[in-house]
Amino acid sequence: MRMLVLTGMLALVVGSVRAQEIRRTPLVLSTSGTAEEPFVFDGHGMIIDLGIDVTAHDWQKQGDLWSSRPEFEKSAAAADVQRAPLFIDEVPLRLVRDRAAEQKAGVAGQVIYAAPEALKAGQAGFSPDGVLYFRWPVGKDPAKAKLILPQPGLASGVSFAGNFITVRNVTAIHAANDGFNIHGHRVGIRLENVKAFSNGDEGISAHETVQMDVVKAEIAWNGSSAGGVADVGDSETTYTDCEVHDNLGAAFFFDGKKHRVTNCRIYRQHQDIVTRGDAVVEQSGNVWEKE
């Protein structure tokens, strides 16, 4: 099978042990294979981390309620209420809207976020001038935790511009959009032993007429209000032996054509599998641990 070799990676060395490669820019895979000979990209543990460490920003602090200064870089989530605007270590903050204020304003499409004093732990909002404010999540120590901002724009960690592509052993983290994003008419997409952690939107998301199989993935702490996985349009996808936990939305959200979830472990999720429209989902052997 053909193998893509990327250059320009940053290799970290700790003592005499070589750590995983860290890539700070999105990965776009555009080389197509065939059904008989798929194009294979094996990251060998590569981490694609698109986050910006803003721990040292001069945060305005009132107890556990923090807010940014005006010069703070605009968050990718400011104009899109579905995405997490910031991560405290691995934990995504949840944007909260003031629906009553929006209804009273009577302006179509206007978004008004909950006032700072109305927020609960782990929740966030934006002021009209773009200031981000949030209340610290339970269990996170402001003296020790890192604050990570997704990059401006809506880049995904890994995107696909070809067919019959297999990706193995890659972790996508801190993308403003999805960890693994698949658009268009794509067939033969396969993800094996990948991890999608702490991305602003979904960990994995297939759109339009994508056909994809995912095996032994871990999908966790992603900030989409839909799910850790969200496959929509006329997509057809399968998930086998996956581990899905701690995402803000459901574990799986399906609005696509046909899907199968088999032998997956789901935990610390309020909902396991959510469907919308005429999506058909086959399930077998899954375990949902609500606590």
C-alpha cells in the first residue's frame, strides 16, 4: 500500500525517549486510492494540535468568573453558537444563550448570551463587543490548568479531498471545527485507531454523501452541542469498537442516511445516540454507562 510521508513536523524529545510528532497546522489528505489499494496515511501517533495557549492572557477575575480583555483574539465560536469557545485543559466550555432576551429583542437571527452572573460552572458567553466570559468548571484549579483557544477561522484537524483513504494512529485536538471532517461525495474513507479530543465542534463528522467506516476510535471532550460524532446529509457510516465519552452533546448524532454502531463503549454522556429526520441506525453490542 502507498504511504504518505509528511515533512515539517516538530519532533519532541524527552530524555532519550522520542515523543509523538506534533503538527500545528491542519492536515488535508487529497491523494485517492482504489477499493483494491486504498491510500494509507499512518501517523504513528502523530498529534495535530491547533490550539493556542492563552493561559497567560491578562484575564479579569472575579472569583471563579473570568473574562477576557478587549485585545483578546476573537474566538472562532463567537459567531457560531454550536462550538466550544475555550478549553480548560481538556474540558470544553458550553456557550449559553439567553433565549428570553432573544425573543424579547424580536430580531431574527440575533444571538444574546446569558449574562455573566447567570452562568453555572463550565458555562460561557460573549458580550456584544466580543469579550469572552466564563465560570470555571468544577474540579479545575485556576492555578494549575491551561486555557486553550482554538485558532481563528473554522479549520478542522484532518480533512479529506479524495476517495479510498485510510487514516491510522492520528490524534486531532483543539481544532475550531471538527477533529476529522469529511465533506462532499467521498467513498472508501476509513479511520483506524484515531483519537479526536477537545475540538470546538465534533470529533468526527461526515457530511453530504460520504461513506465512512471508523474502527477503534476514541472521541472525547468535543464541544459541539450536537455530539462527539455528528454525521449528516446523506452520509452512510459505521462505528465499531469505539470509545466515546465526555462530549458536550450526545455521543452520536445522526441525521444522515444509514449508520451502524457496534460494540462501542459510551460513558459520561447524557445521551448515547440521537437521530433526526429519517436516519436509520443499526445498533448491537454497545454499552452506555451513564455515570
